[in-house]
Amino acid sequence: MSRHSKMVNLLFVGALVLTLFGSDVGGLGVNWGTKSSHQLPPETVVQMLKDNGLKKVKLFDADPAVLNALADTDIEVMVGVANVELDAMTVKHKAEKWVKDNVVKYVENEVKITSVAVGNEPFLKDYKDTYINSTLPALQNIQKALDDAKLGDKIKASVPFNGDVYMSPPWRPLPSAGLFRPDVSDQVEDIADFLAKNNAPFIVNIYPFLSLAMGGGGFPMDYAFFDGADVITDGNVEYTNVFDANYDTCVSALKQIGHGNMTIVIGEIGWPTDGNKWANNSLASRFYNGFLPRLAANKGTPLHPGYIEVYLFGLLDEDAKSILPGDFERHWGIFDYAGQPKFDTSLGGKDNKTLVGAKNVKYQSKKWCILKPHEAHDIHKQNDGMKYACDRADCTAFADGGSCSGLIDCDKASYAFNSFFQVSNQSKASCDFGGLATQVDEDPSKGQCKFNIQIKPYDPSKPDSDSDSDSEAPSPSSFSSSHFTVAPPLALIGLALWVMTLLIFF
Ligand SMILES: *[C@@H]1O[C@H](CO)[C@@H](O)[C@H](O)[C@H]1NC(C)=O
Ligand SMILES: *[C@@H]1O[C@H](CO)[C@@H](O)[C@H](O)[C@H]1NC(C)=O
Ligand SMILES: *[C@@H]1O[C@H](CO)[C@@H](O)[C@H](O)[C@H]1NC(C)=O
Ligand SMILES: *[C@@H]1O[C@H](CO)[C@@H](O)[C@H](O)[C@H]1NC(C)=O
Ligand SMILES: *[C@@H]1O[C@H](CO)[C@@H](O)[C@H](O)[C@H]1NC(C)=O
């Protein structure tokens, strides 16, 4: 099809969509993170977004493979400047180059970029003042570069904040008393002024899960959901859930600095399913099945009735995410690592669809790696092997209350060995562990503790490389087997631990 007739078709379809749906700019968004050992092909993920009626996607960077897969779709895209890039963005020409390489180029290639996230939670308490002076100049330079490229009307830069930038004072713990955290309030105010001038939204991430899981037992459980009986009275408003209360605290904090009317977008919200005693499929389903229908009905909050733009966190599980905040970090997906739904919910909207999983997913072979059964093992060697595997693969399901927390020790070793084997593309050498491990072709899963098979590795430089038919594991000769030998790295770990111990004690 010629470019011209394609244009005409697009215009026609565009007009039809406008006629059918009026000027509805609503719709649900989702965060698409890519910190996984094995990624689904971006084309597969984009099809999943379409199948689930997701209209907006938020990225944490500007990955070319992901952006190219979003070309020629109606999906609105928020690209991200990473925190580590903020310093560079305070230099004008570097911000211009960033916009040219990561925005202009893709807009020309029919990617519907509508916003740029400058940093990700840069004022998070844990970061102290690392990004305190670079965030606003970076934001200004990015927006200026967008304006100079004549994209400023359509593409807005903003900063996704963590909900910890605002609070209610202890002496009046109510949403209407909301104010910005004293150590960042000056900077947030300047940023809000700049956003208001540009008609850009204020973006916050709100996590009822963290309120519950980090609440130290003092947080009333039902208040994290949308079907509970707990009520907090604030003047003549009754709050029945922490989301409404949290959102309205932000509304009040903005009002305090003269921006009571500013649009607030939820940059992240969701519920994890493993790695914590409050993280499982049934609680996640309870959360989403309370939250999503309210969104679809444009219920809003007491201080902000109506539509709220929301990006769920997240689309997929990410098994290589940092677990510094907690073991649940790798389990935020509505869909698992392979794009399959974890629980029943409807992403709402007009179509009221139930979740549609990724199609044509290519898994590795049906084989697993376990601790050799019916043998007595040196328990130290077994534990060392397990630690080695868990450090390199993913054992977060062992966390207190996690799906594999109830396993006996030898099953835990098997789980860890398998996790490492799968992450290592099922290479023969990765199922050895000094002779302790063996491959099996029957699923060793134990109850709710699933021993996964990884998907086939996706190579962004060769988008079709996963189309070869059979799922034969890579031959040992294609890998340096010494790379996978357990013994020497274990010795190194031992050394590293010893050095760390020295550092801590002296
Ligand atoms: C940020 O800027 C202020 C004012 O110039 C300065 O006092 C402060 O030390 C700076 N903080 C950092 C972390 O650079
Ligand atoms: C906020 O919005 C309301 C309703 O749209 C309007 O009446 C009011 O004047 C606005 N206030 C400010 C400060 O812009
Ligand atoms: C999910 O977690 C809650 C809280 O720990 C627990 O009461 C419930 O039994 C769990 N559900 C399942 C299916 O594991
Ligand atoms: C959405 O679909 C579910 C399952 O098909 C159904 O139970 C529910 O009533 C529907 N909701 C609306 C608002 O149509
Ligand atoms: C798995 O295979 C992919 C693609 O061949 C490769 O990039 C990756 O490094 C492999 N992973 C391991 C741990 O060998």
C-alpha cells in the first residue's frame, strides 16, 4: 500500500473512531517495565495491549525495540528519562539531543508519544537529595526542547513522584490537611508552577499495598481495598479506602501551593502477587476488582469526582528487578513473565473484556532441573549451590508468605536450581551444581509453588530469531562451560562476603 493511500485510510479510520466515540480521551494505561531475564518480543506485548483494550502505556526509558513495536498503533506512549540521566539533562544541548533521539525520531515514525516522564520518583525519601537540584532544570530543558521541535502542544513533560512527597501532619492526619514533605516542598512547588504554566499534569504513584505491607500491622486491612467497612471522617467527607484518602491528600497539598485545580495522573498503582504475606493472587484480584470498576465508572474521589488518568503497575512480572524495596518487587504484573493472566479481572472500559494473555508465546523445552532425588547430599554443598542459584536467578517466592515459603529444604534447593537453569537458557552446564543436580521432564511443581519454564530468549537485534521451530536447548559447546561451573564463583562469593564482613565490623 502506498504511503498516500495508507494516510487516507488512517484519516478515514480516525474520523470513524471520532464519530463513534466522540472526543473521549479516557482509557486505562499500564506501565511496561522490561527488567526481565527473558523478554517477550515487543510485538507480542503490543498485541496484548490491544487485545486488552489498553490505550496508554508508560515506559521507564526509550527502548528502540519497544518504541518501534508501538509505531502505527493508537496506543499513547509516555517515554521516560531515567534518574541517572537527570544530571545530563540539566545541560541544554544534551536535553535537545535526548529529545531528538528518543522523541522526535519516533514521532516521525508514527509512534503516538504524548508525554515524557522526567525521572522516576526522583524525590523518593530513600534517594535523599541526590536529584533534588537536577530535576527541575531537567524538566525545563526537556520541555523547551519539545517546544523547539514544535511538539510542545502535543507532548508534555512531567515528573512521576512517589506518594511520599506529600503527607498529612501527625497532629491532623486527614486528607484535607495534606501538604508537601518539608524537605522537598520548595522544589515540588517550583515544579508544580512550571507544570501549570505548560498545562502538564502532576504525576504521582500511589500504593495501597505498601500502606498495608509496610504498615507494621497497624494498618486496617480492609482500608487497602474498596469493599471494606473502615471509615475515616474528614469534615463532611467519609473515606472508605486509602486510595481516595491518599489521592485527596495530594489534591489538598497542591491546593496549599495554589494549584488546587491541577490534573493529577496516577503514574503507578497495582498489587503484587508473591514475595510477601500480603501479596497473592486473591488479594490482587480483590484490589483490581474493586479499583477497576470504579475507574471505568469515572467515580473519582471525594475531592475529585470524575475521570482519573491511571497507569497500572504493571503489565508483566520482571524477574530481574531490584529487590531492595522487597521480594514482592518482581511480582507486580497483572500478567506473569510469559504474558499469561494470573487472576480474573476485567480491565473495564466500554468493552468490559476479561484479561487476554499473550499469544504464540514460545517457551523453552519442557524440562526442569532439580536436586538429585533419593540421595543423601552434603548439606553445605547443597546450601552453597542454592545461594549461588538464588543470587543469579529468582527465589523471591521463598519470602515469608510467598508461594514457595512452605517447601522443605531439598525442594527449595530444587526450586533454586531450576530457576537458575531456566534463566541460563537450560544449558546443560547450568544444571550441575557440583554433581548435585539433574534434569527431569516431569513438572516438579509443589502445590501453589510453580517451577516455571522460561520463555525463549528474545534477541532485539534479530526480531525473527525466535521463529525457528524446535526448542532444543543450546548445545554446551555454544557456551563456555566454565562460565557455569559452580565452584570458583562460590569461592569468590565467600571471599566477597568475608571482605564485606570486615568492612562492616571495622
Ligand atoms: C542544592 O542546591 C542548594 C542551593 O544552591 C545547595 O545549598 C545544596 O547543597 C544543593 N544540594 C545538592 C545535593 O547538590
Ligand atoms: C478551578 O476549577 C473550577 C471549576 O472548573 C473553577 O470554578 C475555579 O475558578 C478554578 N479555580 C482556579 C484557581 O483556577
Ligand atoms: C492471601 O493472603 C492473605 C493475607 O496474608 C491470606 O489471608 C490469604 O489466605 C491468602 N490467600 C491465598 C489464596 O493464599
Ligand atoms: C463485565 O463482565 C463480567 C464477566 O463477563 C460480568 O460479570 C460483569 O457484570 C460485566 N460488567 C459490566 C459493567 O458490564
Ligand atoms: C540466553 O540466550 C540469550 C540469546 O541467545 C543470550 O543473550 C543470553 O545471554 C543467554 N543467557 C544466559 C544466562 O546464558
